[in-house]
Amino acid sequence: MLPRRLCLVPLLLALGVGSSGGSGDGGDSRRRRLLAAKVNKHKPWIETSYHGVITENNDTVILDPPLVALDKDAPVPFAGEICAFKIHGQELPFEAVVLNKTSGEGRLRAKSPIDCELQKEYTFIIQAYDCGVGPREAAWKKSHKAVVHIQVKDVNEFAPTFKEPAYKAIVTEGKIYDSILQVEAIDEDCSPQYSQICNYEIVTTDVPFAIDRNGNIRNTEKLSFDKQRQYEILVTAYDCGQKPAAQDTLVQVDVKPVCKPGWQDWTKRIEYQPGSGSVPLFPSIHLETCDGAVSSLQVTAELQTNYIGKGCDRETYSEKSLQKLCGASSGIIDLLPSPSAATNWTAGLLADSGEMIFKFDGRQGAKIPDGIVPKNLTDQFTITMWMKHGPSPGVRAEKETILCNSDKTEMNRHHYALYVHNCRLVFLLRKDFDQADTFRPAEFHWKLDQICDKEWHYYVINVEFPVVTLYMDGATYEPYLVTNDWPIHPSHIAMQLTVGACWQGGEVAKPRFAQFFHGSLASLTIRPGKMESQKVISCLQACKEGLDINSLESLGQGIKYHFNPSQSVLVMEGDDIGNINRALQKVSYINSRQFPTAGVRRLRLSSKVQCFGEDVCISIPDVDAYIMVLQAIEPQITLQGTERFWRPAAQFESARGVTLFPDIKIVSSFAKTEASGDTRATGTAPKSSVLEEMLHNLDFCDILVLGGDLDPRHECLELNHSELHQRHLDATNSTAGYSIYGVGSMSRYEQVLHHLRYRNWHPTSLETRRFRIKCSELNGRYTSNEFNLEVSVLHEVRVSDKEHVNHLVVQPPFLQSVHHPESRTSIQRSSVVPSIATVVIIISVCMLVFVVAMGVYRVRIAHQHFLQETEAAKEAEMDWDDSALTITVNPMEKHEGPGHGEDETEGEEEEEAEEGVSSSSSGSDDSEEEEEEGTGRGRHGQRGTSSQNPGKSTWNTAGVINIWK
């Protein structure tokens, strides 16, 4: 059976389709229309409406019903086939394609990604077209118009976001809130499922808050301002697809206290950087009175420093340096010095080396050696000390001796003493018997609370007999009780001065200490023959830290203020609360020390309020804060200079001697950390340490003699006193060395050290002297490096003719060294020999070599004849005076190796020639320094050592051969 389309062919031929006959193109189009009318009789058919769904970011549309077009002309070719679906509308993101022309099946798809957030649904018209009567789209017929409605299906691609990045609320303590605040999040998805927020959650754990599904935050317990003033919690949100928020939001809840009178907006910890000057303590403080009717206010700011050093931060220089710094008169005697070889009586006491504080536990005492303090103190003298003392144990306390001068043996008389008894300070002074045998004032009593308050206080007793005055912390106190006694009759019994107890030499089986002191002492001094002025006393006990007021002129009217002497207590008083607030904001802390004591200083602010005619007035709590003084930058003190040099013997013997440290430099530096610019490797700037120079004072420099003390019979260290006095420094000299002390700049110490000289009257017996310098700041708190200096003596030895010849014969390397004039020494030449002089020296040496060679040859033939010929040859050919020949050698030379026997021989020759030693010329002085660091090792280098370390030999016009090591 033939297909249907083949059966239509005869019909078409019968109708004349495809016949070549006709009348041209007009006839063809007429025939086609006729054919279309006969073949393509029906329009395509589609549904009247379609409903579709497309998922966003997808291109496939699912239609209901499916897109299918039918044509009743089927199965006629073209006329019964579906060729296209067309969409009517402007800029629609969809297109319809035919999947099967015969079946009419089609598909609707998106031309570009569909975004639900831009448009949720689309509606448009679609029509189907058949294929007409041929392949040229001729005579197509279209279906009726169908409506297509498409909904875009949402994808949960967006996370919730909060409308505000942070929320803040203020609540009053002690209340439960239903809602403190509400947070709100949104979602940009288009569907209700994904665009709605279904839940909120508090991320921060262990907080007294809860949140509901609407974002309302409430507290679950009563909040306390004292317990916690602020809460910071994180909150997140979830959409109905359970997608969490992209970023949590911060909720800050400030707890506001129930209005209580008190100081507001102050910081408990205040940091103080050394060298920062005056730092405000309460820059924002103000008083909250809660509408109280306040008529006047008194505020007391107290800086508590009693646990820092001796009551506050003071200079920690030695007592001698402090006395010098404050301009005290000379002659002070330190009774509690640092233990040393010269001051060893404090070695057995309990001491804090940092502050030089000595602690007495009631079992210790120290004997002051005879000669330290003169026996006769005269009618004027001063005793100073720092003392920290508490109440004495027991009902009837014994005397606690601070200072006592009593009989050493036989008797138990106290000539003068300072002691504490029942919290009273007593000074005993028994005058010696003279022509007036009458009662005289002998005991002076002071009753002060500070004596037993366990705090540090500075005491000065000025004696101008019969008047005795006590200064405590700069304030003057007269004795409340003065008792008289008989003078002490003269005797030949020696006296013993003690500290911390009194020596009982009589009335006991064995002399011993008694009346022990319980407490701490420091800087106990005595100055015979002189009273101290009020200015010096104030300087010695002055604190270097305290309270201060910035800009006194801007305090405002009606403000009264008062400082105590040490500026540790400030009292302010006024009627206007605003003026008091502004005045208190100007209170500051200052520490004038360059290197203050690091640590905590407690600070207390107390207030007294008066109200207008009310029985009950508001109470203001105290403010307790503290100042943290940070650690100061520690300096590195470095001594630099020449560490070794040589000088002729004549300079050691001269009146000026040898200057030891002509070029010494004192430099102080500190390490400063800086960030470099290279951040490529780690992303953070690496840090590097840079040394920066800093300036500060020194308080002593010790010059020690190494290798044995100085022999005062023929050597000493000297320094002009004028060099010290004009720079306000002092010094002590001994056989062990020289000590320069006093507070002064580093440049002052440099200038003084430049003038320190060493003298030796017998340098022939000296080869080397070694010295060491070490400097200090703040009584040893910061010390320098140990700088060592070695000084050597250059000797000039005169020898005989025969010895000249022997030396020249056995040391050809020294002669050869003339042809190698450049030395490997590190010391640069201070003088240059002219070229003409060099030629003369070379010619002279060559002539000498020739003469020596001839002499050696003749010695082998006949010794006696050789001597005569040699003398004649020298007189005839050389024409120089051999009696003036001298050889200069270095006595520091150490001979080693195979030539040991020859070393001993030549050593004996040098000892025999020591009587002919003379000073080297200034011209050879520079050569001595230059050649010492050279490569020559000794005069016996012909056995292998000199080839590696050649020496030098020079010839001068005076006929002197200088041989240097």
C-alpha cells in the first residue's frame, strides 16, 4: 500500500499542478493560491490558555497543558505540519520552539536567566503557524491567540540582613522589662517562604537576655550597675528556609544606675609614662548630686606613696651625692655607708642594697671605727636620718638606741645618744666638765605621732648648744621637755660610737651591746661644727613625685585649695559644684625623676558635703583609683677610648706625669624598636632595634688599679682639685685607685677623667700598669661597662760596641725590614719620614751591613787582629762615633721558642745596661705607638719566627739604632 502523500500526486497532476504550460509568473502565483485554497484548508489549533512555572536561574518552562498544535490538514505536506510558535509582546525573556513539525509538539523556554526578585510572573500571547503549501513560508496559516501565564519559582539565594548594623538601649538597674528593644531583619528573596523571617536567636552565651520570634529583646533577671555596666550581645536571624543571617548584629545594653550621689566618669587606672610631665588624673570627672540641695563641698585628694622607697619617690643617689646636690656644707660623715673595704662596719647589717636601707631587728648593732667621727663635736653640729619605726612591744618598753657614744671600758657613761623611748624621740648630750660646774640641759624630748606610725620620716637635729631644734619632714618642732644634768668629769677612758644599739663597757662582766633598736634607718649622718639650713633640709627630704594643679589661674572664683609640704595631699573647697568639677579636672600627677621607681601609687578622693538647712544631707562615696608608673627606659652606659698605649720613661717621671684617659668618651644609649617598611613576606611590618643616645647624670666613677695597689713611695694618681670644684664634683684617692663622685652630667665626668694623671718616680722597674674604670647612675642602679686600660713604659738601653756587632749579626731580619717599610699595624703613623731621609737611612744601613760582613770574616781568621781592623775600618770608612751608639728595645718583649738560651744572655745584658736608660726622643715616640701593634715578635727571630713577623730597624744621624718590637 502506497503512502498517503504518494496517493496525492496523481490528484495534483490531474489538477494541473506542476504543469509547464501557462502564461508565465502571473499564472504561477494564481495557480499557487488556487492550490493553497484546495490543499491548506484549515488553521492550526492550540489551547486557549496555558499556565507555566519556571525556576529562577533556569531556562525550562513547565506548561500545563503542554504546548502542542494540531492541524486538520494533516497529513498533507506543509499544510498539515506546524512550523512555528510566535510570542506576542515587547522584550519578553521567552521563546517558543517547535520540537516536531508533524506532531506539532513545542517547548517554551527562557532566552536569559529569570530573576524572581525582578519579576515574579509573566503573561503573554502565543500563536501556532503551519507550514503553508511549501518550504518558502508561503500561505502560512496561524492559529487563534492563546494566553500564557508563567510564574517564577523562587530559590533561597539571599540570607537575612538586619536593618541596622548595631542597636543600643539604656535600661535602669533593678527592673524587669517586657521589651528593651526590637531588632528587625529582612530577606531579599521574592517568595513568602524565603523572604519572611521566621526566627531570631541570641548568639552570645551566658547573658541575662532572651529574644522572641518578632525580635523583641527582654532581660531575664534584674541588672546591677555595680556588677556590670554594659552588655554586648550578638543576635542572628533565620528565614523560613532556615537560612541564617549573613552577619550578626550587635546589641549594646547600657545599665543605668539608680540615681546615687557620687563622682562620675573617672578611671580607676591611670598610666604614667616616665618623662611625660604633668598628667591629669580626672579629666572628665563630675559630681552627681541627684538634685540634692548642696551648699558647699570640700574635696580631699590623697596620693598614697608610703610604700615607695622612703615614703615617696626620691632621688636614690648616695648620701654624699645628695648633700652635694642640695648645696649642703662639706664635712658630712656618713654613719651608715655602703659596705666596702674602707667602710666595713655596715657589712654585718641587714640592708636593702637598692635603697641603702638598714633594718634592725633588735639583735644587731654596728661599731663605728675610731677616727671616723671626731671626739669633740663642738657646740654646733647636725644629725640627719631617715627612720621608720613602729610601737615597741611590751607595756614598759626599753630604750631603742639609734646613735650612742659611750665609754668603751670600765664605766657606762653616755656622752651623747639619740634613742626612742615609748614613742618619744630623745636626744642626750652630756657636756664635759669645765670651770662652771653647774646643771646644764642634757636631755631633749619630743612626742610625735609620726615616731611610731610605721612610716618613713626625715629627721634633722640641729644643735647649737644649749638650743636643740628638731625638723621632721621639713617642719620645725621644739622639745616639749628638757631635763638638766651634771657635766661629765674628764677621764682617759676611750669612747665607742655605735649605731643600732649602745655599747655597755662597764658595770657588766663582759662588755656588750644593749638597748637595741627595732626599725629601719637610712642616711644617718653627722656634721660636726656646722648646722644645716632650712633650705638644705627641705631639699634633702623633698619628694620627686606629687599632686599638681595645671593652670592655677583658671581655677575659677570661690575655689580654695591647700597642699601639704610633700604635695601628697590636696584639699579643695568651694560653693559651686561646677567650679569644683572644673578645678578637680585640672588636678594632675607629676614625677620629676628621669628614672622613677616603677609601680602602683594609690589615689583616694574623699568628699564632705553641706546642704541647705536639711537635717539629712547626701553622702558621697570615696573614689579609689591608682596610678601605674611604668618602667623607665634603661640606659646602657658605655665607656670608649684607647685601651693600650706606651710612653717614654721620662714622661712618667715628669711633674705632669702621663694622662691616662685623654680621649675617653661616656655615651649612654637605649634600644628603640622601629617597624621597617617591608610587609611583603608576612603582611605585618617587621620590627628592628635602633640605638638612640640619651642624656642623664652620673653619680660616681671609680678608677681601680689592677695587679696590686699603688706603691706611694714611687707612684700615684693625681687630679687637680680645681678640675673637680669647678664642675661641682668631689673625689677620694687611695692606693687602690681614685673615686670621683657627685651628681653631674656625663660631659663633666669626661672632662675630669681627661685630666687624671699617673706618675712614677722609678719607671725603670715598671713594665705595665693596668687600670679599670666603671661609672654609675643612681648609686649603682645603672652601671657602665668595665673599661680596661694598659699603660706600658718604653725603655732606652745603651750598650757596648761588641754588643752592637753581635746584635747586628744575629738579627738580619731587622736589617732586611728596611726594604719593607710598610707595617701591618693598626695604628696610623703620626709622622712621615721625608724621602731624602729614607735614602740616607738605606745607604747607611747598606754600609753597616758591609762593615759587619767584613768584621765577621776577620773574626774567623784572627780574633785580636779582627778587633784592631774593625776599629780602624770604622774610623776610616764610616767616620761615626761608636760611643754614642744606643739600641732602644721594648722591655715588654716576651721571648719564646728555640732561642731560649740566647734570650737569657741578652736579658742579662739589658739588666747591666739599665743604668744608661734615657728618655726617648719625641720623634721616636710616635714610632713606638705605631710599631707596637706590628707583626715583629722578638730579637731572636732568625730561628723561624722573624720570617713571619719581621721587625723594623732605623738609622739616625746621631749613630743610634732603634730596634722596636
